[in-house]
Amino acid sequence: MKKFFDSVDQKILLKIISFRIKDTASLNLLKEVICSFTTIKGEKTGMPIGNLTSQIFANIYLNEFDRYVKHQLKPKVYLRYGDDFILLETDLEKLKIFRNSSIGFLGDHLHLRVNPKSDKILKPNHGLKFLGVKIWSNGRTLNKRNLSRINQRLSLRNISGYSGIIRQHCNKKRLKELSWSLQEMVDSLQ
């Protein structure tokens, strides 16, 4: 989504929340948290970010889109993480219909826009960039930016935390680069 956290319609979010929560005190507290955010222009759109409520509110808000995609569009694969999502389908014409329908639903019902830079239909052999990983039909690779961040933050104390990421997402060349970084760390301690 384009500028998702700044674009959330507070009235729609509160309406969705009110479907499930009937306790007035709880609703008032949630309304206070949600309405505490205003844009620079003073508009009542968006939600506060940087705490757990923003992630919870994002999932509550986008659950409406999840339900639409799963029950109305019914693609072969649908995946959403935060405000990023992908739809997979073998039929190109169906995929184009899904794209237009998704954009329409997001605009009409949730007042959101899809980021034009991310709005792409790709063939599997071109690879898909999603959440910092390039996904191929036969595997995945970590993008250069995330590999660089791992290199900067990697230490002997936290190596175990990165081992799964390194093993799953790095090709042989990148594994060698990380191995050299680790070897340099070990050598510097001696």
C-alpha cells in the first residue's frame, strides 16, 4: 500500500473494531489511541506507529481485504505481511482481473492506494522481491541491502540468531562473504 499507516481511515478502522468489541470503555480507549494521530495537515487519517497497536490495527484493518481476496477473488495463493501482499495465479487474464479488483476494493472500501512501484505482474523466472528476499521458483536469495545489514550487525554473540537466515537465504557466494566476515572477527579477537 502507498503510505499505509498515514492513509488509514480512522472512521473505518473504528467501525471495523466496533463490530467485535461491544464494551464502551474499551471502545473509548481504542478511539482515544487511534484518534491521537493526526497528519501534518490536521486530517483525521492514519494511525500512530512505533508501538504494538499499529501492527494490531493494521491486521484488523486489512483483515477486510484478506476476507475479500480469499472469499471473492480466490487466487491460487494469497500472502500478506503487514501492508505488503502478493497474489499468485497461473492464468494471466485472471491475474489482471484480480489486480483491478484488489485496487478497486482497497480504494472503495478502505480508502487505500496501491504503491505503483510495487504493482507488478511478474513471470516466475523473473523472481519476486518480497520482504527483503528475492523469491525464485527453485529457491530464494537475500537481497544485498539485508546481507549488508547482517554483515554490519553480525558478531560472535549473536551469530546463532542469524544462522537460520544465513542458511536459508544465501547462495554459495554470499555464504563465503559471510564466512570471511566471521573469520575476520575471530582473528581480531586473537
